[in-house]
Amino acid sequence: MRHRLSLLVDLASLLPREVDLDALLEEACRRLAAAMESERATLWLVDAERGDLVTRVALLPEVPALRQPLGRGIAGTVAAEGELMRVDDARSDPRFDSSADERTGYVTRTLLAAPVRERVDGPVRGVVQVLNKEGGPFDEEDERYLRALALQIGNVLSLTTLRAGDESQPGVVFRGPFNRIVGRSPAMDAVYERILLAAGTDARVLLRGETGTGKTLLARAIHVNSQRQAGPFVTVDCTTLPAQLVESELFGHERGAFTGADKRVPGRVELADGGTLFLDEVGELPLESQGKLLRFLQNGVFERLGGRETRKADVRILAATNRDLEKDVREGRFREDLYYRLRVVELEVPTLRDRGPDEVERLARHFAEVFANRYDRPTVRFSDEAMAALRDHRWPGNVRELEHWVESAVVLAPDGGIELSHLPAPRTLHSLRPTDGLQVPMGLPLDEVRRRYVEAMVDHCDGNRSEAARRLGIGRNTVGRILDVD
């Protein structure tokens, strides 16, 4: 009974994380089989798009997946009728479908299956079943437990990206293999494959891609699917670190190390001990700080600023950049030895435009669900014109830009109906051009002309200095230095 209760509690613990959904649910099935004293457990999901049952998340070592029409077999009958079924002798039950056993070579003797829902009277999302209880058939206590677990699984699914597309209809929509990461395009399939390969090791990973493509989310997916998942995931945004504070931020400082340092403070490296340190936009690190980072990568040792004690930390390093690091190396802005230390595994994150219009629509509908729940709006409906505008846009700000568009539209459409008029005006979509209205008088110093141009680009990017820096081909810190000069 203790194992049964802990399984119910632990299912929800991974919900906020970018876990491999198959691995998560497979582990749930493995633990369920043990808790129910049965040989196997299987979770079938109703595929809302194809209208059948599919299981990839099962203790089925013989085959990668099974599909089955609704209404066929015990699982199909439970999915169609929405009622729990207990079978004490599978071979003598006319509803039993032996095709799965024939494909796998397994022999099913006894079976207990329950519909998966978020609530008792809700639509069926799938079927959880256990096979071949040790010592004889399943009993009424097993039935009560499996009913409770099936509701818990339904609640788990409703809080992941593997959830209903329409809450009033049966089934779930397969948005991608990782929780909280939506994408089923061929371009993303290659990314997912590398994430799983990288997660199985402690190798350093360099994620490359434009601003707004989701590099941080993918870095977290590597961490939470690795052996370090129980350890901390610590992020350092290198674009926000003043040059004089980089060393203190990374490695910490002792009391009195500099003016205002009135106590000892551990750095991000120490905080990440036993886990993962993610260096976001690592290309923005000042050159003088790169040597200290390189030393840590080589030896795993560091000193706090103002301290003399050499310290060690067991940290995996992930890094991301939107810069052309090869060009920065050639021009002396980034250390070549650090570049090669970081780029053990390289992961190129595709732009939203490269993922295609179907992916844009899939993401738009996902964000619409998220923000409708957040702002207590009814189910969102996109007009044909609004969806066509989303599909046709080039998305220079990538997934982040699309997310902001949809959030704004959901707020502006209290009845849930999103029209073209609810989307941002087209004038915000294009790169800055001379005709956009920037004018400077003759005779200004060059530094002032540069400041005004950078300021205009930042305004054009709605105050996003990182995006302005990307379009200008300079670092975010450079943008800050130009704009913040007195």
C-alpha cells in the first residue's frame, strides 16, 4: 500500500519540467506494475487527431509502439465505453484481442483496465491497464486503486503538453516528445534526437540559434533528462552582467573584496554544484573574464573574488549564443580555446520560419490554451484571417514573438474569438529601413549618430536590447554602453 500511495503523490512532481514524456509515463507504468504486483502495465492514449489508441509508453520491450482502433479489445472497449473492466481469464473473454500478444510474444492471462480522465464525468483521454497479477486475478481493492490512479494520470496529462486539444472531446494531442516543448516538425525532430543523446552524458553542449528560438527551454530539457536532474539548474544571463561584476557573479566573492561587499556571497558555479550551469548568450562575456571561465572548465577549480582558497565544483556546463562565435574568434573577441571547450556537442536550434507554418499554427493554438487559462478566457477560436496572418508572417522574433502576439490577442478578445484586428499592426514586423523615419541632422558627431541609430533600433524592437543587438550585429553589452553614456 505504501508503494501505491507514493506513486500517486510522485506523479505530479515532474509537471513543471521539460521531461521526456515517454520516459516519465514509462516510469509510472513500471512503478504501477510493481505496486499492483503485476507483470506489466500499459498506458494507452486516445489520439485525438487519428481517433485511435496508441501506446509508446508501455512496458513492451518487443515493439516500439502499438495502435488499436477504439472499440477493439479490452483497452479499446474501455476507451469507447468509459467503464473499468476486469478480466479473470483473457483467453475465454470474447472481447479480448490477442493481436498485441501475437506481435510481442507475450501471453496475457488476467487484466484490469480503467479509463483515464481529468474528472469522473469527463471525456476519456486514455486507458491504463495492468496484466497478469501474481497469485491470481485482480480484486476489488485493485479496482479501487486503479480508478484513483487513472484520475491522477488524467490530471497529470492535463498539466503537460500531452493534453486535450479540445477539452470537451476525447483524446489528447501529441505536441512533441518533451513536456512544455511544442514542436513536431522535421527540423525539431533532429533537435530532440540530440537532446536525448546529450542528456545521456555529461558532455558540454553549445546551443546555437537566433534570439527567441527557445534555447533556454531546450537546455533545461537536457538537464532534467540527465543523471543530474535532481541537482540544481542555474542560469547566468551573460547579457546582463556588467564587465566588472562577471567574476563575482560566476565565482562569488569574499567580504571586503570590493566596495559594498559586506558579506561572503557564493557564485553561480558553487550554486550549481552537483547540477548544471547554463551560460546564456555566452558570446557576451568580456574577454578578460573568459580566461577565468576557461580555467574552471579545464580543472574544475576556482577562487572567490578576494579569496585565496582554491575551491572545486562538480558542474556540467551548457551554453547558448546567437552570435557568430567563429567570427568573434577570428576578430579576437572570443578565446579560441574557450570556444572549443564549450563546443563539444553543438545543437543548432531552428528558427520558427524554418519550422514551417504548420508549426506556427500548432504553437499558436498551444499558447492560446495557456493564456486562456491564465486570464480566465473562454476557449480561443482563431478566425481564418487571423490564422492566415500568423502562418504567413516571417517571425523575426521567433517563438518568443509569437507567444507575445498570442498573449496580447487573448487579452484583447474577451469572448475568445481572435480576429485579425487583435494582432499587432504590420508596421512592427519588418526590419528597420531608412524609410522608417530615422533622421539625423548634418554636423552631429559620429558617436551621437551611432547612439541615435542604436536607440531607434531598440525602440523598433519594443525595448528589447538583445534583439536590437542581434539585428545590429553587436553584443548586448555594446548596446548598453552606447545608450547609457552620460
